[in-house]
Amino acid sequence: MTLQDEEAQIAGAPEAELVDAAAEAPLAKAMTIGALCKALEQEFPDISISKIRYLEDQKLLSPKRTPGGYRLYSPGDVARLRTILRLQRDEFLPLRVIRQELASGRTESDLAAPSGGDGASARRKRRPSVTAPANGALYSLDDVVEETRADPRLVAELEDYGVIKGENRAGTKYYDETEREIVRAVTELARYGVGGRNLRAFRTSADREAALLQQILAPALRSRNAKRRQEAIEALENLAAVTTHLKHLLLIRDLRKIVG
């Protein structure tokens, strides 16, 4: 069924026919594409059947279909679509990165802004990218301490154990945005007595994972073909997201054993 046919049928079909079409599906509370547009248009005024169809073409959505060819969206499909649209609107993410966010387990609940918020908190959750420019923002030790409220001695300890490195410029040590966020995370852990020496396990684990992903994609990453290299970088981003989610799941599984 073409886009024009589907739009025409939805626009011209009586409401009872659409209800009957939805009833054909085994999914509870399944929605037709027209009902889905109507349900989301208040939050996303630019939503359209064409846009939803495009997201399906990009393999971001996989709705069921009735024998008559109507798309039917389950509650899970609706939640996934809402997550995609919010990532586009609030975090300005391209579809490639959104695909990685979804693969890493990003859900609608992760994007819920606190009451009275303006979405800035959601944007702060955005994960750093391996394709971030090397000449991005740099922060002095004073900047890092002020923004993260870290103890300067903790920052020095992280350097001693190779968790962060920093960069000397004109006699002043600077840290990039990722290292600043590492300090912020470790500062949270420090409240529970975790110090730099305890983080060697994290450092070792990260080194091993990076080596594994490099081994998988090394030939393509070294390719002189620009298209192939770009595809490898995108695959690297996706693998990083998936392995991060996998680590989280494994950790949760083991922690459940601890709490009984």
C-alpha cells in the first residue's frame, strides 16, 4: 500500500472501519497510523503520516500490519516513537545517534523533564560521542572543581591512576569535557568511599572493551574509502552504546543476587 493510498483511506474511511481494522490485531490497544498522529499532534505539531512512514523506512519503527495492510502500533511502538521525537526536538540528535540511544536502552521515562523544567536537564544526559571534535571545549582545574565540586586532591589522584590525563598548555593543565564528566561521576562515587585506586578495575575494563571493538572494526577504520570509514565509525558508536547497555544489565543481574 502506498503512502498516498494509506493517507486517502485513513482520511476517507469511517471511524467504525478504523476501529474494525484495529480490532483485527492481536495487540492490546493497538492504534492505526491516523490515530497515532492524532494522539501525538498536541505534543508534536509537525507529526504526520509521512514522517512516521519515514521513521519506519529508517528501521526505527516496526509496526504490525493487519491483513488489509493497515499499520497497527502497540503501546510499545507509541512509547518508542515518542522517545524518537523527543530526542529530535529536545536534544537535536540525528537519526543515526537516536538509533544508538535506543539500542543502549534509552526510553521515554529517561526523557521526562522535572516539573517546571525546560528540557535542559534532558540535554545534559546526552552521551559523549567518539566523533566529538578533539578541539572541543577545555576546562582548567579550577573550572572542573567549580563545576563538579570535586576535591582537587581527588582530581590529582585520578591522574595518578591514569583515569584522566589532562593536557598541559602554557604551564596550565586543561581537561576536556569527557574528563570533566569522569571527575563528576567519580565525585559521586567518592561519597561512598570510592577513591582513585578503586577505579583501576573500571580503567582496565574500558581498555579491554576498546581493544575488542578496535579489533572488530580495525580494517574498516583504517580504510582509505571515506564511505567505508564513516560506516565503521557509525558502527563503533552503535557497538559502544550496546556494550554499555549490556554492562548495565550484567551489573543489575549481579546486584540482584547481592540484595537477595
